[in-house]
Amino acid sequence: VSRTGVFTSLYSFLGLGDGGLPERLVLGPDGAVYGTTAEVTQGPGQPPVHGTFFRIAPSGALQTLYVFSRDATGTLPDG
Amino acid sequence: LTVGQDGNFYGVASGGGAFGLGTAFRLNAQGDLTVLHAFSTADNVGGYGRNVVGPFVQGDDGNFYAVGRAVLRMTLAGDVSQFVTPWEIGLEPFLMAGRDGRIYGSGVNGMPCDHGDIFSFSLAGDLRGGGTGIEGCGSFWLDFQTVDLSVFGTFTMTEHCCPTTVVRLTPDGVVANPTAFPAFSSDARLTDGGDGYAYGVTFGSSPSDPGSIFKMSILGTPKPPTNVRLTPG
């Protein structure tokens, strides 16, 4: 959102393999926006996703960098 | 998720892990994940409206701090220890790093409508109750500390009673100028714009009210917010 109130939607989560319920975003050292999702979602024919770690470039392109699954790494990264 | 001083991302997962109570992890910008700690009952976590703890804040000493039943300190190597135990943490505890080097925490007691508490601690373990019994309801988040070292926090409105309220805690621990704005419902932290205004978002109550972004003056007596209209771009 610009200072004058112009709003631009960068990415809308589908709640599938890209995750859902995005948590608070942080600004990365490279100027991109990073965040996590903390909802169990599942795309067609894909295994369940128990949260994701993603990067959004200034252009709005989202890249899923890590997918949490039900293993020892933990699930639902919400903090 | 927190960006560490080393440029990596540090976070807490509220489920899973070796003991089922979640993990603390580090991710780099390429998505390589390292589990730093698997939370267990020995860490005194859980309850108080959260599964585990989080989010982390990083102190000037490089260590990370999070709060559950107590304030935990985690080193970069993932060693977790109980650091301080405020006398009253309350529900949904939350930590915020201050400009003054202290770390501030908040919680609410008597959900949904009772009061909020603020505490703070230095990295040497000096614990202070900065202000207690602040009237409000809903969750109570700390937003930011201004250059004059005032701490701002926000009570979110619930459907039950009182409105969203922004409070300012002066450096000497006095709660000053609570500002309620009943027309808005906010469930996100305010951001200090550095221009004399704090910025926040509201959630909508109906399809015709999709929410808004607002700003409110924080110079002198805080004033009720002014809407910034959303203009799709």
C-alpha cells in the first residue's frame, strides 16, 4: 500500500500446495518479502502441506522455498 | 518469522517435532531448514492460549527470546533455557524488542474482557512490571516503541464488549491516553510510519465492508484513526 492509499494485491493464496493462512510477513535482506503459512492444505494428487516458507519478489511472483510435512522438523510455522 | 542479524530466518512451529510440542528452526533464503530445538515439557511451554511459544525476538546480545509459560532464551546454537518468569503473563503472551535494548512483553487476563499487562526485561535479567491492569479486551499486542521510548499496544475488539483500544505506556510506566475507536476492528499490530502516524488494518464485517487501512496520529494525544481508502492498483 502506497502512502497515498493505492493498494496492490501481490499474491492470493489458493489454499492448495501453496499453503494457506499466511502469517506476518518480514522483509528479507534482499528486499523481497518472506513469510510462512500455517494451515494444512493439499493440492490435487499431492501430499498434505503442513505449512510453507515462501518468498515474494517485488514483482509479486511467489516462490515456495520449503514445505513443512509431518516429520521431525515441526508443523504449522506460526511464530 | 524473524529475520536474524545474520540474515537467516528464525521461526517457531507450533506442532510436530520430536516431542510433539513444536520446534524452533532456522531457514536460509534458499529454503534450507535446520531444526535448532525440539520443544518438550522440560521447556515449560504450552498453555496460555498458545501451543508453544513465539514469535522470537532477537536481543542485542544475539540470543532469541520467546514467551510461553515463561520467557525462554535460545542461543544461535539452539540451546534453550528459561530466562525470566514474569509474575503474571496471561493469555496469548507476546514479546517485542524495544529501542532501548529492553524486551517488552504483554498478555491478557480474564478473557475476553478484563485487563492487559505489560512487563519488560533487560538482557541481564532485570524484570519490571511496566504497567498492569490496563482496561481493554480481546488480544493485547505490543506494536512499537517510539523514539521518545513510549510503548504502544493495541487491544483488539471482540464481539463481546469493548472496542479496539490503543494504549501508550510512557517511559516511566504510566498508561497514558488510551484511545478507543469503536467503529473499527483491528487484529493486527500497528506500524510506526516514522511520520508521526501509526498505520494499521481493520478486518471487514461483511462483503460490503472488506476492511480498511488507517492511520492515526501518535504525536501528543493520539487521535482516532483516519481511514486511508483502499484503491486497487
